[in-house]
Amino acid sequence: MVTVSVVVLAAALAWAITQIVPVGPLGFAISAVIASTLIATHSLYEHVAAVQRAFSADDLAPARRALSRIVGRETGSLDEAAMARAAIESLAENTSDGVAAPIFWGVIFGLPGLFAYKAINTLDSMIGHCNERFETFGKVAARLDDAANLVPARLTGFLFGLCAGSTRSIWVMLRDAKFHRSPNAGWPEGAMAGALGIRLSGPRLYGAKTSKEPWLNAEASDPTMADLSRALSLYRLSMVGLAILLAGIGWAL
């Protein structure tokens, strides 16, 4: 009930906004500005790039601190490969959750669709991963978020592969995405792993508990901070590709 109420209220608020903005180019510009505040294109890049900038082979502590701001796993004992892997995974998954998905729902349903998706995604972050006592309370938000990201996650994976010009990226994604514990995250992460020629996912530590995740692109080598830089470059290229695609859609409409 809480999840449904919040999502409906968010969509209703967005609908009310669309009723008061003027029709025409000015109204479109106002809506675009509002929409841009809910799409994490720049902030995602900066948060991940901060890990790469903080990295020093002589002192990993600054990079670990920067990484702890964007991932839920324990970062205090991670080496370079594990840090690079976590940062690249975060970049890939959040390209879908924070950029592609809100744009996707915004294109289909306008501001109400974008607002509703952001409400769903925020609820999933807040209550979707609660402890066992409150599992039922957050399950609706978690399942709704999975459903809302079903198409955007797959589109993001194909976007990475196309912008990288890599058939292996697409092949690895199609082969390995199903092994990921998330129904969606494996698609952009698998595509990124294949495009960069590295392995992602795998075992990681959450507090005192080790999560034994299967590898994506298991036959490849572990990433380095140089690979994180390459991942950021692919992200930038993908955002250009996405902008061109959106311009084409706008022109067609």
C-alpha cells in the first residue's frame, strides 16, 4: 500500500506540473529542465571517476573511501582489482537504473512516467532490501523495481555493445546475464565485461558475510584502474549515442 500510494502521488504531481506549463517550445524546455534533475548522467560519472582519481598504488585508502560511497559491499580490504571491479559494476548497473530507465519511462509516459519510475527506484533503495523482519514490507517495491528495469537494463546492455563496436560484448551479455543474482544487473554488467575484456561480479564481502556470486565473462582477467578509465570512456560514448538516439526519436515525433 505504501509503495502504490507513493508512486501514484509522484505520477499525479508530475501530471499536475504538465497541466500548468505552457504549450510549445517554452513548455518543452521547462519539462526538459525538470526531467534533467532526475537523470543522474553527470553525478554517476563523477562518483565513479572519483574512485579512479583517488587511486594511488602506494595508498589505496582514498580510493576505498570513494568507492564506499557508491557500493554496499565492504571496501576496507579490497585490492586494486576488486576496487576496479566494484566501480565498473556500479557504473554499468547505474547507467541502467539512473539514466536509461528514467529516460525510457519518460519517453513513453512523459513526466508522470519519469516521476513514477524515480519513486519506484527510490523506494527500492530505501525499503526494498530491508532485513528479514521487514522483508514483506519492502518486497513490493523490490519486485516493482525489477519490473520497471526489465527493458531498460537490456537496452543499456545493447547500447554498451553497440557503442563499443563489440560483438563479444553482446555475446557475453546474452550468455552470462542469467547467472547474475539480479534479473537485470547482469545485462549491462555482462555487456561492459565483454566490451572491456574483463571479468565482473564474482565473490564479494557484505559486512561479515561473503556472497558467492558467479563471474560474468569468467575466462577474462581481473580489471585494473586502467580498465575503469576505459569503462568511463565507454560510458561517455554511450551517453553521446543515447543523446543521438533521443534526438532521432524527437525528430520522428
